[in-house]
Amino acid sequence: MFRELVGSESILKSPTPEIEGDAGAAEAEGLQNMRILVRSTREREQPAVLSQSEKKARRKEVKEEKRKERENKISKKDKKMLSRKTRILRKSKNK
């Protein structure tokens, strides 16, 4: 019954050259993209090798930076007070 509908089996067995060309190009492009991905991941995975004393110094620097950020941060309570004061000043200027 299938042979009657299709006409012959050779249509299914031999792909057309257009399809082969597209598939080949797509496969080549996929391989090229894969190579680029592998190269970029290799570059990222190579961290600088630091000695133990350098690691400690770096950790201290990071801790110091984070501590300064915490000191400079305005608390929520202070933000509310500042916004309240600015609102009051605006109202008094508009009167």
C-alpha cells in the first residue's frame, strides 16, 4: 500500500542534493560554533595562579572594600527621614 502511494522506495532512500548541501553546511557551521565555544571556555577557565600570601592579600583587599561599602550605605530608616525632610522643605517652599 505504501509503495502505491509513494510510487517507489528510491525516493526515501536517496536524499536530494539540496538537502545534503544544507545539512552539510549546517553541520560545518555547528562544528565551527562548537570550536569557538570550546576556545572561549578554555580561556575563561585558566585563572591566574597566586601564592598563598597573594591570596591572603587579595582577600584583605576585598574585605576592606566591602567594609567601606557597608559604611557608606544609607540605612532604610535614614532614607525615610531624608525623604520626609525633603517633602517638608518642598511644602514650605510652595506656601
